Amino acid sequence: DQQVKQNSPSLSVQEGRISILNCDYTNSMFDYFLWYKKYPAEGPTFLISISSIKDKNEDGRFTVFLNKSAKHLSLHIVPSQPGDSAVYFCAASLDQTGANNLFFGTGTRLTVIP
Amino acid sequence: DTAVSQTPKYLVTQMGNDKSIKCEQNLGHDTMYWYKQDSKKFLKIMFSYNNKELIINETVPNRFSPKSPDKAHLNLHINSLELGDSAVYFCASSQAWGAGDTIYFGEGSWLTVV
């Protein structure tokens, strides 16, 4: 059973606009959430994370929002750039030290149109 | 200089064969992993290996055997390959039992079993 879900397999956004990628999870015990970015023929790379004690974490153009009651998190990219075009994976962990217990979503392919 | 490197990148082989995928990291990390991304794009952990301690995901068939000659290498050996083994396999490493934000992935090895 997939505990982390990304229901939108793809998203297209105009350059300069906001990209919003969504992620839902089912396990209320998840304590730490991460976003990874993946370019074709490369492995995923860490982008941004958030602990369950926060509802927002910001890093430059990237902001992750967490709604624990709804078991939902989202990644906002503002402004979107063509170089942001990639597949974005949401992941969740039972604790911050559990890299061996990451549960990944299936990814959302973001295309930023120049 | 590639931090986590996997070879081969592409592998096409017949059912029943035995094959290995090699992984090396030059980050000085203590922990290494193998992930499998199947046709549905689920990225799931198979093994994690930390300081000679191997943790196996119990859903992985015993035809899969990781071998770690030293902490910089974690090779994946697969016996009696089956069609369902076709997938992309990602090697990764992280600081000792570190969180997902310290995990570095290799570029992936595309295995096709025919």
C-alpha cells in the first residue's frame, strides 16, 4: 500500500508563474518530509525538507507547506524557471534519522514553459 | 567527480541469468542503500548497509544479495533474473544513519530482463 501519494503525474507552468506540487500521505506517524528533484538519466537530489513541528519551510524560491491535519504537503516554486523542469518526488520518514525508512511518492513531472 | 557512481548504466539480459550492479561512493559516508524504481515509478528501498550491518527489506526476494567489500562499495547481485526484475536500480549513500537530506543518489542502472 502506497503511503505517500502524488496524484498529479505531470504539471505545466509558464515561466515566472508559481508551480505548486502536491503530496498526500496516509501514515500519521510520519515525522519528517522531504522533496527531491530528478533530472532525466540522473538520480534524485535533495531539495528541501520540513519537520512535523513546522508548517512552513522556505529556501530561496522553494517553500514547502505542511498541513498535518489534512496529511498534505505542497512544494511551491516562485518564480518558476525553465531549469526547474524535472520530476519532483515527495518523501516521508518516521523520524529525522531514518534515511533507510524513506517512503517515496511516484513523482510529478514539472514542465516550465519559457 | 561523481559522488555516487553505478555500473553498468544499462543492462539487458535474459531470464535466468545472474548479474551484478556495482556501486561506489567517494563521500566517505558510512551508509549505503539500494533502491528499486519499478514500472509504476514507485521508488522503494531494498537494502541499507551501515558499518557492516546489513538491513534487508523483507519484501525483497532472496535472489537479491548485496555485497559490501568495504564501506565505499555496495554491489547488488541478482540470481536467476525474472521479467519482473526489470526496473531502474538506484544506489545511494548518506552520513551514518543520517536523514534523507544527506542522501546522495547515483544515476541509476536500467535493467531489462527479456
